[in-house]
Amino acid sequence: MEPLVIFGAGLVIYCGYLALLDSCKAWRVCRSECTAKRTPAKKRRAATGRQRQPKPATGIAVCRPLLQRI
């Protein structure tokens, strides 16, 4: 029974080693694909010259609403 336990422990260690190698290789491949797909960032357009009007103390907007950027 003891040789069987030793063989089983060796098999577990070997399979763990193979799993570690496989996960490292998959991580490297995924990392290289992600960097290859990444496109350079677009330059942001300059803000318009229009200035925001200050809100009144009551908190109710009296001018036309400003568009929100998403």
C-alpha cells in the first residue's frame, strides 16, 4: 500500500506542475493578444468656449439645461 501512496503523491505533484505550466502559458498568450488588440487612445476634443452659468442659490436652473456627457 505504501508504494501506491508514494506513486499517487508523485502523480499529484506532476499534474500540478503541468497545470501550472499550462496556466502560465495561457496567461502569456492572453496578455500578448490583449496588448496587440489595444488601439491607441484618441485625442480628446477641446472643450467649447461656452462658459457655464453659475447655479442660483435656490438650486433651480433658470437657463437652458446643459447636455451631460456619457
